[in-house]
Amino acid sequence: MNILLVEDEIKIADFIVAGFDIAGFTTRHVHDGITGLELALATEYDAIVLDVMLPGIDGMSVLKKIRQANQTTPVIILTAKSDLQDRLDGFNAGADDYLPKPFFVEELVARIRLLIARRIGQVQTIIRENGFVLNRLTREASWAGYQATLSQREFTLMEYLMRSPDHIFSRTQILKHVWGYDFDPKTNVVDVCVQRIRKKLSHPRAENQIELPVESVRGIGYRFNKISA
């Protein structure tokens, strides 16, 4: 995937580019709105990640000019402004998604993949990884012969982990993505949610029970194992 990143803050840009490299994205990074606009109009990208506060031309103006040129490339707005009106302004200008700072690069990668998939009509209904199956339409999960309907939180948690198998997510990352806001770091809500999923997809008296491929990494968080131990 070829991504255009228009971001003038060097530390943030380096952080994003490093995350994109891990995800397998090819990134063209520019620091100002004028160059960003020129590249967006002259080159075909799979997605554009656009900061709002930019030198030369601000991000909203860049976005409006892109849409005025009938460019349909998915655009994700990055900004420190997260008020409702700011988000509405972004969507009204033609943004496909809006991610307030600070953010986790893993979430940005996931949002980009989803936008691109939607654009080409390849949104997965069924997600499969290591024998675990999720149905995005029914929220049903299947594992080792067991099937259950997950709650929205449970489903979002499993989908989040499965989208990046073998990656360790901290409890803070999971809380922010699944619950949408920060919790007390001492809370055990993530652990409780995982235990509920385990209980739904296992039998308490079954012999040789196959362990769910969600591993608790002590002191950090959780990961979905791509290959069973």
C-alpha cells in the first residue's frame, strides 16, 4: 500500500513512518500543505494521512482542494482538535476518517486498511486466524468446536487482537481502542473481558481442552498467537 503522509511534526512523522514500515506500507512523507496537495493531485496513493495544522496550506484546505479535483483517495485527518464541531468540519470537507492526537499507530494502520478495503469492496465478513473464526455480521465466534455470540466489546477486542497477530498490545491500548477512552490503569476490565470470551468458547468439564490463542503477557497486556504452541 502506498501512503501519502502530510505531517510537519518530525517526531510524530517518524513514529508513523516506523509503524507503517512494520505494517508493510510504502510511505511518502512531506512536511507542508503545498507539497502535500501537489503530490495528492499528481500521484495515485492508496490513502492519505493528513495533519490539519500545516505550513503553507492548512490540512482542511488541502482536503477541500483534493475533493474539488474529484479525487476519491481515502483521507484520514490527524489533529489535536477533537471537539465534535472539529470532527464534523473534517467530515464535511470530505474526510473518510478522523483520528485525534495522541493516537496509537496500530489503530491508524487498522483504520487505513479498513478504508482501503471498503473502497475496493473487500471488507471481510469472516475473519480467520489460527483456527479462530469471527463473523463480523453476526458477532459469532467459533473455536475448537465451540460457537458463541460475543458482546460488542468482546467482539471488538478479539477483532483488534486478530488484526495484528503476534503483536503484544498493552492494556492501555486495548482500553482506548475497545472502550474508546482511558480507564484507571489498575482496572481489570480487559482481563475480565478475556475470561468471559474463554468461558463462552470452552466447556468447564471437557478433557484436553484446546487453549484459546489469546495469550496474557505478564505485566504488559495480550496478544493473539498466529500459530498454536
